[in-house]
Amino acid sequence: MNRSTIRHGIYKNLSSDTVFNSQVGMLVFFIGVAFKLSTLPHLIAETFGSSAFWVFLVYSMIDVCLSLGAIYFSRSNGDAILVSTGSVTYRALCFFAMIWLTLKGVFYFSYASSYLTHELFEGLEPSLIYILFIIPIVYLGLKGVRTIARTGEVFFFFVFLVAILNVVFIKTKMDFARVLPIFSKEPSILANDFARYGLALGDCFPLVFLRIKNKRLPYFSAGVVGTWIFANLIMLLGVATYGDGLKTVTDLFIHLAGFNQLSKDVGRMEWTNLFAMLTATVISLSFTFFGATAASERALKSGLPAKVLFPATILACILFVPSAESITAFATNDFGYFMFCMPPLLILTLLFTHAYAKRKTPNLSKLLDEEYLVSKKEPTVIPSDKRGLLQPLPKQNSQL
């Protein structure tokens, strides 16, 4: 973060992490499909059976609300205002956010690496896969959100095209009646176990640390709505195809590609969705790593603690925990209720703290915006050592 003083004499630490809203829309897509279509369907189907679609739908609606809260905070200069005013509450919230995002990264990494080890690359040394998988995540996270966003731009077209083709040309026996009734499980069971899968909420939280530059089209809105529709469509197709057998499908997005009728002409299609899912996973985990680092910068005045804690915790779990499956099981048992409560509490408290600070300093948001404006009225004077001997000094207007 760059330390600077603006014209109005307000000292502040503002992040230079400015991205376009088109890049944010693409990030939302990668974040929305990475674990919503790999981890969540398999886990909730184990508990809720054919009611998994309706549980997934509710989770999607909650996550959309959290994403809108995060983007509103970003659009309202919430981060800049709370940093500039030295809010102690904001520093405390960022500290908890750093811990929470680190835990989320560990759980997601464990599930993804477990899938790679047991389903795709059997026979290889698991530690080798873990190390090779973590290298691009840490690299992108250290490079910052601009690099993550540009990487998303490079791969977005291919991933989006693959996703659409594998849905449009799917051909299998589907029974959409399997999603009914809504309460195939008793409502009491749904109420008791619903919050156990809070791991899947709040993936867009790091947006609160970004400064978003607008383009003309509403890219963010299109990204949120499009991702929400696409993810729930895939879940609907999954339940209609597998029914109660969905709990045996470790990665729904990849397995659905096996029913693509294009495979008759071009061969197996699972590898296309595998590449898309790996790309989305790396970008999503890198964004989570960036969020933990940004939270550390605001809470502890340095991003180094998160830069060390995030990969070190992952490596420690690999070394000392018997299996990656046990980490996922821990994250979706009683600890899952904690993961469910954290994102709504953080977002709501951030919005309340921002509203309070904005009421106390009503003109601060406008002053902070002016730091990014370049005055065109000030004359450009070339330094003397750059003018040369034959170049005269700039003429100055004088009154007679």
C-alpha cells in the first residue's frame, strides 16, 4: 500500500488495487463456479438427498446478497474512508477477515487437492501434487489482484465457451421430477444441518478491498446474475441426472461433461471441464489469498503475516493431518456453523461501520476521490537540468 498525503492534509494508506468492473465480472464468474460446482453439490447431497437443489438455491441467494454488500462497500469508498479515519473497528474486522479467509483457503485447497490425488492422478505422490498446485496460487496471490484479474481475462473466453458447450450439447436421461418434493427431508433436518456448509459463502468478500473503475456496461451485475443462473442450472441438471446418487459424484461440473454428445465426434470431453475447473480453482484461491493479504495490510500494517500464514497453514495441514478428506469433514461439521456466520457478520458490520464513519465525516468521500484527479490547470515546468543550455526558461505573464 502506498503512503501518501492528499491536498486536503488527510494522511491515509490507500491500496493501489484498482480494477475495471469488467474484470470484476469475470472474477465473480470464476469464483462462483470454482467451488459452487465442485465441492458444494457433492457435500450437500450427502445430507439432503434430492432436496440438495433447493438448499443450493438458497445458498446461492445468500451469496448473491453478500456479494452485493461487498460491492456496495467498495463502490462507496468504504475501505478508503475507514483507513483514512484510522478506524479501530475496521482494523479488528480485517484481522478476523484475515483468519477466516486463511481457513477458507485451507479448506478449499484440501478438497481440490484431494480430488486431484484420488480421482485424476492416482499413483502419484500426493505431496508432489500439493506443491505443484500451490505454486501458481501463491504466485498469483503475491502478484496482486491486477495480475489475477488479467489472468481471468485471458482464460475467461475459453472457460465460458467450454461451460456453455458442455451444457448445450448434454445428452442423457434426466428426470426433473427428482427435485420434488422440496422437503424430501423433514424441515427440522434441513434447519439443523443447513448452516454446516457455510464454507461456500463469502467467496466475493475480498472485493471490499478493491477500487473499481467503471466501464459503460454493467459487467458486475451481468457477472453476478449470469453466474447465479449458470450454477443453479448445473445443479438442477445434476439432480435430474443423478438423483440421490449425486452424493457419489465428487465433481459435478466435470462429470456432466461425460454426457456431452460431442464426444461421439471429438472424443471424451471431461478434460475440457477439468481444465476449466482447475483454472477457476487457481484463480479463486489466488483471490482468497489476495483478500487475506489485503486484510492483513489493514489490520497489522503489513501484508507479510498473511503471506506467510496462508501457505504455511496449507503446508502444515498437508504434513500433520492424516488426510485431506478429514480437513473437509471438519469444515462441514460443527465448525461449519462458524464459517456460515462469519461472512454475514463481517459484511453487515463493515457496512454499519462505514455508515457511521461517513456520517461523522460527510465530505471525506469526495476529498478522497479528488486524490485520483489530475489537475490540468497547473503548468508543466521542465527542470533546469533537463532543459539544456539553449532552451529558454518558460515565459511568465507580466502586467505593465
